[in-house]
Amino acid sequence: MKTIKYLALLLITVISFNACESDDSITYIAQPTGDLTFTNAFLEEYILIPSISSNIGERFTWSDADFDIETNINYELQKSITGDFTDTEVIGTTGDNSYAVTIGDLLGYAEEAGLDSDDATEMPDTGNVYFRVRAILGTDAALEIISETQTLNLKLINGGETVEETFKNLFFVGDATAAGWNENNNNPALIRHADNENLFSYKGYFVNGDEGFKLLEQLGQWQPQWGAGVGDDEAAFNDGSGEDPSPFTIDADGYYEFTINTEDMTYTLVDYDASAATTYTTIGILGDATAGGWDADTDMTQSTFDSHIWNINGVELADGELKFRANDTWDVSWGSANALSGFAVDGANIPVTAGTYNIWFNDLDSGYILISVE
């Protein structure tokens, strides 16, 4: 009888041991879930100018890959000339959700695609190059998610063509500003100096928020992004391939003068006395470039955050000239010989090329900027 009990106990122990051993061997297998998609806005055509080959041509951004498990995810940005990715080339790897390519990179891809800007040859000057992003779980290449293909239409410029020069624009974002931490909230624009396209300035009201403010180059996109560097008066920059900089900070509510040089990577932020500044009832644009000609103002919108800041969005202008003026009379008006941006005085008319623009005007320093939206 005792022998039977011992055998039964031994059998239970063996079964329990095997059960525990089986439980310990259970592993969780990660599975790709959901789609991987590009999140940046693409242009209908990428005009490639060799003289600005160091500029960013496109910054690819994408959604998070989901493998239903918390772990490191690596991303590859892939290129194909054929479009079917039998010729796949990995042009960049990153642990982030973005990767930037320069105009020079795109020129190289255009050459691979057989494009040529020389009218004397039979090779086309326009063609497509194809991109996709691949997400890999850790180092396990067997677990992957691949995005849909994105086509970039590239165009080379021949010697007989002219291209309108493009300029960088900078916009405020942050809890010290009217836009708050919203990257597409009619964010006020800084004024680009006409004699130095790398120098921007702004006189205006800021509040002492929890963080401060930064600068964006494209509304609706968090990079390229400008902020404060490590040293005093040192600016920092993230083109989308690195870490975002720290914000510029505001110590107390009030008016300040802010300048930044995007070439020297320096900035200044000092108090500004606006106590004697005139507060206008209306400011508008007029001239033969505007719908009302020289007879009727097209009124701008006065900021509720700072009464000295005015803007108008999506205004269609013709080839011609315009001025800013206050209170619908010629008692106070501002003009300039510089197109697109600068600091106006009472005198010259601002030259305009036909197009649709967002316009900002600052009556503290008569700074203005016309930003093309087409």
C-alpha cells in the first residue's frame, strides 16, 4: 500500500515538473500590425538646382511602426529607380521617424534615372524616382513592415531656364506666442531682412509660458526646427535627422526684440519698450497689385494677442506694386523698394509678382513679409 502511495506521489511530481517546464518555455511572438505610412506633404514636382545642392530637398517622415510589443524599431529609407524595388538601395537608416535628403542627393538619383538637363541630348530632363520605408523589429530582419511606394517627380534645369529664387521663412511656435504649441495655427512669421536672407527679426509681445518658443520653417511640420543652443546667444537646429533643440525662454510678459542669424547660428533676445507706440484702428494693403487698386484698401486682420501685428491670408495679387497704410488714409503709409520682405518707410512702392500670398506686417518697426502659398 505504501509502495502505491509513493508511486502516485512520484507520478504527480513528474507531471508537475513537466508542466512547469512547459510553462517556462512559452514565448511571446511579435506580429506586425497596422500600416506604415509617410506623413509629410510631397510636392508635385521637385525642381533641382545644382547651386543649392546642400539644401534639404525633402524630409521624409512616417508613422510609428507597430509590432504589438515594446522594443526598439529600426527604419530604412529605400530608393528604387525601376519602381518595383528589384534594384532596392537603402539610402538611410534611423531609429527616428524621419530622414532628410538634400538637393544634391536628388540630383544623384536623377542621374541614376537617366535624366539630363542638356537640350542637345535625347535624355529627358524630368522623371520619377521611387521611395518607401521599411521598419524592422530590433535586429530581426524577418519581422518587418514596408510602406506603400511614394513617387517623386524630379526635374533638372537646363541653362536656358530661369527659376524664381526661394527663401527660407521662419514662424513662431510655443506657449510664449499667439500660436501656442500648434504647428499650424496661423503662426506669426518673422521678418526676413532684404539685405541678408539669413537674418530674421521680430519686435512683439511674448508671455512667460511654461516653456517658451521655437521657430519652424514649414507650417504643419515640426522640422526643420530652430531653438536655443548650449552656449549663450547660440542657436541650434534640427533638420529632422537629429534631436530637437531647446526653446528660447521668456522671463516675464512683455515686449521683446528677437533676432536670429541662421548662418552664424546666433540669436539675441532683449527687452523692447513699446509704451510710446501708436495703436492703429485699421491697416490695409492697396496698390495696382491688389483687388482694390490705389483707391480701396484690402484690410488686414489685427492680432488679438499683440495689437501691433497684422496679417492677411490667401490674398491674390497681380503683377504690380503695393503699400501698407493706416486708417484708410494717406496720413500714415509704408512702402519699400524691396520685394517680398524688408522694413518699409513712407516712400517707395513694394514690387509684387502675381500670385497668392500670406502677408504679415508689424507696425512697431514696419517689418513686412509676403509668403507665397502657391
